Amino acid sequence: MAIIIKSHKDTLLIDSTIGINYNSGNVLQGEKDMYERIVRDCEASSLTWYMWYDKTFNIPYGGQNEIQIDFLLICQEGAIIVEVKGGIIELIRGFFYYSYKGVLREMSRTPFKQAHDYKWALLNNGILNKDQIFVDYVCAFPHSTLDISRDSSQINLSHKLWNKLDQDSDNSFADFCLSVIRKNKRSKRIISKTELQSIVNSLAPSIEDRYKYSLTSLREVLDWLQIDNLSILEGLRKNPRILIEGGPGTGKTTLAKVIANTTSAEFTQINATVAGKKDMEAVIKEAQQNLGMYGKKTILFIDEINCVSETLAPTMLQFLQCKTFGN
């Protein structure tokens, strides 16, 4: 039916940046070849697939603070993590090696164990919910004819391996992923399109979900959307005091109320043109009670702050510079 690509790099479409190592600038041919194959086969599939490429999640894994998944594919039957290893791959007594011109370089971890750990990192950190969608993994060696089932020291995971023989054939990578899902999934349940969309939406970056997304990935998404407000959103999140400027009816008060509501804070409003020292002291007293008795912060919205009187200004500054409002 279709493949919907959810990942983009900087302001360019993913097609122009796929397979680029951003540290060295070299092309990762394995990822580039798999991207083209995934797109072609998923477009010809009877299901709609969602794909994320080079997806970074800020979640703990193996002593690291983040994981980076080559490809994440999701459809109504389940989710598949795709770990790609380009070039010639050798397997010797249970250890995986890159082979180049007769020189072997051992991988720091086996690709299957890496993909397996990524799966549980997503599930254990609540990125994906196993009660909502089945999650599995595969490995793709598009340039290697390696058959891992021949190594007796390795658990037979050959049904999860896509190799050069598959890459050069008319086999469908989408069907291959479905075969893995169907082989390992206990239930035959297929989630609804509404449930699928909800899962896809949950993977969309937000300022509050910082444990899921790095600041870099947020900037990449906003750059692609041509939105230049990350610094504003970051300011809303970090600063105890903000200045909202705009003409009448532009939503300044509404924005303050929304922030108060989403942070479960008490909302109090005064107008600087008419409020006096006693009004400010009453607001402060109530804010102190809310914080001390209920642990509830107060958001004080000061309208027309540019018109604050000389008598009110010292009192206002005195309390705004301390922790009275749970800053």
C-alpha cells in the first residue's frame, strides 16, 4: 500500500542524506542499499508501513545514555528493529567480524544481541508498549552471504537474517519482516488503524518527552518543518519567569493559563495599572500557602507589566527574585 517515512535530516529530505556518516562524511553503503530496498518493498506491500531511519532515543542502554536504531518499521501486525551491517561479515566460533581485503576486525557486540537489547530498551523505557504492539528485530547483511545457522556456537537465528542472497533476489523485505513477526508473535491480533496511528503519534518528539529524544533530533525535526521556535520552547521549560508580548486579543493570558493548567500550577492574575502593594502582598501570601501546604506552584500573570507603579515595583521584585512561586 504505502510506506510513510518519519525521519529527516537537517533541512534535506532523507533520500539525500541516507547512509552518510556524520562524523566522517563517508557513505554507509549498507544502510543506503537497505533504505532503497525497504522503501521499494514496503511500497509494494499490502500493508501501510511507517519507517524511521537512524533514530536516536535518549534512554539508558549498556552504560550509555542513548541508543541509535538503523531502521524502525511499524505496521498493523507489529514493529521491527532493523540492525544493518554492510560489507563482508564473517562468523568465527560465535564472534562476528568485518572482513576487508583479508583483514578481520571483530565487532564489539554481536548484531543480533545489539538488536535484541535495543528492543528491550524501547519496551523497558516505555517508548513502545508490549501490550499495544508486538516488537521484534532482524539483522540485515546486504553485502554478505553469511549463513549463521552453520555456526554451532550460535543460537539459530537464521530466520531473522536478511543477507546478500535475499538482497539479490525478488524476495520482499516487507514479507520477510512479517514472517519474523508471525513466527514469534503468540497472538494473531492485528491492531486497528486508529491504534497504529496512536503508536506512531507517540513517537513524535515533544519538549516534555526529553527522555525519548535528544536535543539534536528535536532541532532536526524543527528544521525540516521550517519551525524556528525550539529556543522559545526551551525557554518556557527552563525559565521561572517569561515575558509575553503582543497586542490585545493575541492570547497572552490564554497562553499563561495553558501553562498553568499543564503544569498543575495555581493561576493568579493582577493588572499592574491598578494593583498596589497590598494586592501584591495578598498574592504572595496565598502563593506561599499553596507551596507550603500543598506543594503547588503558582503562576502569577502580571498584565500591563510595563505600567507597574514605583510603589509596587520594589515589592514585586523582592518576591519574584526568591522561591515564593516555587521557581
